[in-house]
Amino acid sequence: MTQPLGSVMVDVAGPTLARDERELLARPAVGGVILFARNCVSPDQVLDLCREIRSVNAHLLIAIDQEGGRVQRLREGVTRLPAMRTLAKCCLGHDCAGCEGDVQAAGLGLARDAGWLLGMEMAAIGCDVTFAPVLDIDVAGSTIIGDRSFGTTPEDVIAVAGAFIEGLHDAGMAAIGKHYPGHGGIATDTHRERVIDPRPFRVLREHDLKPFAALADRLGGVMPAHVIYPDFDARPAGFSPSWLGLLREEFGFKGAIFSDDLGMAAAVSEGAPAERARMALDAGCDMALVCNDHVAARAVLDSLDDDEQRNSGKRQARLRYGRARPTLEGLAGLSRWRRTHARLEALAASQANEQAAMPSGTQTS
């Protein structure tokens, strides 16, 4: 029987739990914990932290943002992943630097192997899910999306992300697609400011929405963007019953919906922390992320601890890792891991060398 989870995902301050954080994680509305770089020193330390979290509540969902490239919270002791754009170029035959002439390394099999390796490594360090893959299409050279995207066309994103998702499933891990309905059409960053994408809904349907529509039945979770698309709704997508209803009703998505961090600048204009959390949950999110602000987290929990309906979520509970966890030492004994590790490390090194060779001021952040 699936153990229900609370409706709030919170963070912790460091590589071990403080006493007040143990009390925080025991509260009824807490359903999960997200790990950041400050929580990740080494694989053994992260595994110990995950065990410590589960000693407070064995059912909590533990997540991490481990995409590759710029977004890789744990960098020591695991595979160095290239940006997904670099991986996609190799998979699609556009640029296979780092594959060392091995034709078997190119193609969508590499994307599937990359998803498998990522899922296995994250399971080995104690995590249940990683918030990946990014399904945004890079339209505007966005400073926040950019090379995190698999490509500039729906077809490329669907093909490579689809194979990557299959690999995550091979590892026993659910895929979490983001940032619905598409963050790649605007250059500004929702972490820093309120963001509006003025494109017509028709354009979004024919372009940005296609990966989410095509892959909805293979995703265990979706994270909407804090972007406003005024041609469809005046509210940011993560607060919009219309956007989340479209995902459920037209695309047939049956997994969990996670709000993006409710402390981001694009979200704070929607109200006080508890108001934001209730708006996201009322719109259709299953779990609200409240990060980097423990005062806000406590205000949200005070608002939701007694809300039994909010704290009976089964969609997010189904994302807990259900297999016997691998070990990093055991993975190193598998030929699939050794082959994929070598290819991804080579691609990451090639990407780093290319960026180092760029004239000053031209590198993306």
C-alpha cells in the first residue's frame, strides 16, 4: 500500500541535520526534501544525510537537481555530466567530440545510457528522484535554460529526452519533466524577476508544448514554470488551474505536479508564503517547494499541517525509489556504467575545453 505524503517539499541548511530541522521534517505537511550543492560534499556524506532524513520520517521523498552541465549539485565522486545540449548534439550526429570515433557511442542509445547512469548514481547516494529532464526548447538563448535544453526544435527534444527518460526507467527512477509549458522562449530568469512570455497560445501549442504532450505518459512528475503566458492565463503557469488542467485533461498526465520554488522572484508577487503555497495546491500542484527560507517554510507548514486532504498525496509517494539501491562501487563493476561514464566524462571535458577557449565575456552562465 502506498504511504501518503505531505504536500510540502523543504530544504535543509547543510551536510547534516540540525536539531530544529529534525523537528521541521517531522511535521505532517512535509512530504519531501530537496538537496542543494551546500548539502552535497561526497557520495558517502549524501547517503548518510539521506539516511538521517529517513530516520526522522522513513517515507519522505528525497529529490535533487542533478541534470548535468551547469546544474549538478553533487560533483565529487560521481560522473561529471555534460550539458544536455552537448549530449544531444552527439546523439543526433551533429557533434560527436568525446566519443573518440566509436560509432556505437553516437545515437539515442547514448542518451538512454546517460539517463540510466544518472538514475543509478542518484539512487546509490540515497535520492528517490532527480528533477530531470529539462523539456524546454531553447528558443531565445535563455540565460536560465540555454544549454540545459536538449535542442532548439520539438523533434530533437522529444527524441533525445525520450531516450533519456527510458534510461531513467531502466534504473528504476521516475522522470520529472520541467518547466511546463516551456521556459525557453524568454531570456530572463524567473529566479530574479517576474517574467512574461507574450507569444500566442497557438505558437506555444505548435512548439513548446509538444515535448510535454508527447512524453506525458512517460513522466512520473512535471514541474511548471513561474512564467506568465497572458494569451492563455494571467497567472504564472504553476498557479494556473487552466495550465495544469490542460496537462491533466488534454495530455493525460497522471503523475505528480511539483511547483517550482515558491521563493523565486517570479512567485513572490503572488502573495505571502502560505498564500502562494495554497494557490499552487489549489491550482493542481501535488507538492509545493519552499526553499532557502525556513521562516517561509514554517509559515507554510503552520497553514497546512492540519489539512488532511493536502497531506494525503499518493501521486508523489509513488515516486519513491522502489528497488534495492545500487552502490557506486557495484556500478563500477558494470560494463554499461564504465562505457557510459567514459563517454560522458569525455563529452563534459570537451565542453569545458570549448568554453575555456571562448573569448572573455562570451561564455554562458
